[in-house]
Amino acid sequence: MRYILDSGFLYARLNDQDTNHAAVRSVALHASDLIILPVPAITEITFLLSRDIGTHAVAEFIQALPKSNFILEVPTPEDYERSAVILRKYDDNNIDFVDACIVAMVERLRITKILTVDRRHFSVFRPQHCEAFELVP
């Protein structure tokens, strides 16, 4: 199974004080699952960790990345172009760049499953490659 990882999901997993911590912890992932972490999401996660927990949490997260099973995915030039289209299309939904970039990347990679706690935004998107995303949890 292939998943793309949204910032909020990973942040909730790392912060045991987050209201979504229990829900994301209960998600059963398997060793054979491919979990793709978009590189732009790393900045968003480190901002949230720094703001809410502290720099030590950021350092621990960054240090753990090379040892994780995440596949770090860098956006292509086409992903940036598609992100701009998505931002314009969903302008009235307060979509941010990371969400738009994730949508562009899942369309390119033809992934339908997103690990996210952001149902409000990701349920609005109408991807080009499938009818709707499967949002987990």
C-alpha cells in the first residue's frame, strides 16, 4: 500500500498532547507500506514542533528522518506549477501551499491514500486521477 503523509498527521503522531494523537497512533501501518513524506511538509512540521514543544523536538525529528522508513519526495517543476493551479482553484477554501503541493504530488504519483487529520481541506479536493482521496484515519 502507498500513502502520502500530510504534516498534521505526523505532527499529531510526534506530539502526545495533540488532540489527534490517539487517532493517528491507532492507524495500523505495515512494514511493507510505502509512506511518502513530501519535503515541503518537513518545514511545516518543524515549525509546529518548535512552536509547541521546542527546538529539542525539532532536532529529534530531523535526526530521526534518515533512519525512518519514509520516502522523502521532492516536488518536481510540474508539481509547483500544478500547486499554483490548485491554490487558485481552491482560493476560497484557505488552502495552503503544502496541501496544494501534496495534491499535485499524489496526482503525479497516482496515490489515493493520504495520512492526514485535515479532512476539511482534503475532502474538498477533486483530484485528476481518482474520484476522491481516501483519508486515513
